[in-house]
Amino acid sequence: MIKVLFIGDIVSRLGRQAVRQFVHKLVVDEQIDIVVANCENATNGRGISLEHYQELKDSGIDLFTAGEHIYRVKSIKDKIENLQIAVPANLYSNHPGKRVVEFDTGKNGKYYFVSLLGTVFFNDASVLNPFHTIDNILEELDTKNVFIDFHAEATSEKQAFKYYVDGRVLGVVGTHTHVQTADEQITPKGTAFITDLGMTGSTDSVIGVKKEIIINRLSKGERDAFEWQKEGPFSLNGCIISIDTTNQIAKNIVRVSLKGS
């Protein structure tokens, strides 16, 4: 049996603080083997810097998944090929970075981590079809020891993707909406799934942004730039997936939601 901790989108300073406060204890208490986190909002809500990458690694994260903001901090582009970050695999090849990140557990074998971007509501011409992309990746890897972060807006697209890969991968976790869903499940063919892990960051905000800014956008039509909430209460959200290494199927998925201040 191995356990994989997935951490939802780490957002700005409070997200990194939540990681520092909770991850090491979670790893010990829950006997976690692999820690994975979505890092695309870790630095000022957009992208991740090399400094914050190392900070999060030092806080106990083994590898990272990503989304459409992964290249926002320009300095990361020059180094990303050598970092443990799975950039969205369905971006065109001129975007640098690893499409698959491998993690070797030793006696329990190797596991592979992939990020994919959804296409519904994204309207980005550089994003390829995620269904076709995962077919190509799975054919090349020739293993079901694969976990996918499906970074998408539409719940319907995530649900459809779950059924598309059912039994072909060990787990699919959704990210991007920053709101944790309560639909964690093991599919009939042994794939763990949750529509969205939720956000790791401020709980006194609107998905990480100072709430007054979003309220004024929606109630008054104002267009002030986003400012990320950097003080106050915070939470770490995600899930733990347990894998039966004898049969290579997911046996359990449990939501995680820890609050701090």
C-alpha cells in the first residue's frame, strides 16, 4: 500500500504558510509516501518563482502539478526543464518543461504524474485536446501507475474525463476552481477521483483574492486589479489516495481540509 497526498492550488503567501504548517505533520500522521501539489498560483497568485519552488520543496512537497499560469514568473522558464514540475501536457511543444514527472518509490515501483488543461471556457489556441493527449501519454508509458491533475473550469469536462480514463490510471484530481468538492470516489474500475481539490490559501477571501475587489466587480462593475489576501486565516485542502500495490488499483480517497491562522 502507498499513500499519495494531493494538495490543491497553493495561492500566494497564505498558501505557502499552510504548506509549512501542515505538510510535515500530515506526512508523519498519515504515513504519506508521495506529496504532490499544484503550484501555479504560489507566487503572488500567478505562477511560481524559483525561491518559492525551493521553499515548498523544503516544506515537504516532492513534486508539483501546474496550470495555465505556470510561466507567469519569467525566470522559471529557463530552469523549469530541471524542476519537478509537470507542466500541462497538452500545451504545444514550444512551451518548456516536463510533460510527465516520474517518482520512484523503490520497492513499490515508479509512479507518473501528469497535468492537463481543460478546454471548456479556456479558449486558448495553444491547448490541445486533453483526451487525445492522455491517450498518447498512456500508450507511451505502457503503465496504469499514473496520476492526473485535470486543471479545468467545467465540472462536466472533469466528470467526462473521469469516465474516459476509468481503470487506465490510478487517480484523477481536479484543480483550478479553488473550491473543494464533496464527490470523492473510487470508480468501478479502480480509479480515484475528485472534481476539485480546493484551494490552499486564505479562507477570508474569494478564491484567494481580497473579497472587496470581487464584490465590487460583481455588484458595481468595477475592474480593479486582483490583490491576493496575504493576512488572516488559511486552510490546506486536498485529498489522500491509497493505492493497493499488489493489484495496482485505488482503494480509498479521503478529502483533507485543515484550518490555521
